[in-house]
Amino acid sequence: MRKQTIHYSSPLDALIEVTKRLSFHEMQEQMDSEEFFHQYSQGRLSDDSGHVEWANDYRHYLSLRQELENLLKHAA
């Protein structure tokens, strides 16, 4: 799998795109991302490329969400 870097104009744009990818994974696997990540982190799911990509997308989602929450706290 080739590593790909994508640049977004804002954390919100990035969050929207990552959320779209998470939605795709969820529909494909019939499992929500939070439950998937819990099971994956516990070693209950394989490390195939699709799961690794989904886990990375979910980590990115959590990071972006935290970044946006911090920005909103400072804006208020």
C-alpha cells in the first residue's frame, strides 16, 4: 500500500472527508467505527490493509475532532 498525503484547507474540511471515509467503511463492514476501533484495539480483528486503513482514519477523525473542539473553546 502506498502512503498518500492529502492537504486540506481547514481542519473542518479534513474532518468532513475523514467522516466520509469512515461512513464508507461502516457501510462495507456493517459496524460503526467506534465499535470497530474498540475490537481492533483489543486484537479481535485482523491487521489486513482495510482494517489498518479504517483504524488510521478513525485515529485521524479523533485527532481532528479534538483539534476543532480546542479551537472552539479558544474562540468562545
